[in-house]
Amino acid sequence: MQTLCGMDKQKNYSIVFSGLPLGTTDYTFELSQKFFDLFDFDQDFQNPAIQVIVELEKKSSMLELTFDVQGTVEVECDLTGDNFDQVFSNKTELIVKFGTEFDDSDSDIWIVPQDEYQLNIAQILFELALLALPTKRIHPDVLSGNSTSDMLDILDQYSLTEEEIEEDLIDTSKEEDDENNTDEIDPRWAKLKDLKP
């Protein structure tokens, strides 16, 4: 789990729930590069423009939060190396119960002290944004077949065709059959056959 660098920076990502009436209240958080600079991690994207809408439903004994993440970040295409804006979204829920001490070891249920009046959600906003990013990043032009990148030509040049893949699979299968059908047994292992009951 990553941690925030400055405790005073957390106040911008806290929700004060003690004075709220029972029912639903919505909050909107804009996550830019300034937000991600609060965390110590190896960032592999640029120009984040992310909006998180948090719907907090206050009940008599707990809080239910729904996080709706929508945004874009500039990333490098895994195939071409070209930069593009990756659009992504993520939605999750969090239940907050009240207990004796703070416990966020369960990602779905947090326990906060009975006398707590606010909830800092900076860490969960950070994690949700990172989890929403796809692990495989392919430029939309590559997916639509409209890419003009020279890298794709190089990949095509060295990629196997479907026929070559099929031939390779057939050859491998024949080799395995040949190995399984040999009648010759290493004399060192032949003695083990005598040990059968």
C-alpha cells in the first residue's frame, strides 16, 4: 500500500460526515498530476484528468460509499510506442462501520473509531485510479486497423503466420508422440519394472 507524503495535503480528500443528515450526499473529486504527486510511486502515465464522483449514503449504524471513476491519462502504446490518451472507468463500493480502532485491512469494509467525524479517502482514490488503468495499453488506431506506425510493420515482419503456427504445433505433437512410442528403455530404469508387485 502506498502512503501519502504530506499529512496536511490529505485534508483536501476528506469527507466530514458527522454533521450530515441520514441519506445520500454526493461529492466530486478532480484528480490531476498534483494529486498523484502526493504519492511515492513509479508513475508510467502523464497528464491525468480524472473525475471521481463519490456517493455517500449515511445510515444510523454505517456509511456506504460508491466511487465512480472516469478519466483519461496519456500512456505509451505497448505495440507502437506512440503516446495516446487512455480512456478508462471504474466503479466500486466501500462500507464504513464504527468500532474501537481504525482498520482498513479489508478493501471492502473499513472500521473507523466511534468518535471519528471525518473520513480521508485519498488512498482509496489513488488505488481506484490505478486499478482502473488497463494493464495492456493499445492505441485506438491499432485496434481499428488505421495505425501508420512503422513499428507494426516490423512486428508483422517477424511475426509467425497462422500456417507457421499450425505447422509448429503439428511438429511438436509428432515429436511428443515419437517420444511416447519408443520401445527402448534405459537399462538403468528397466530394473525398476522388476519391483512391481
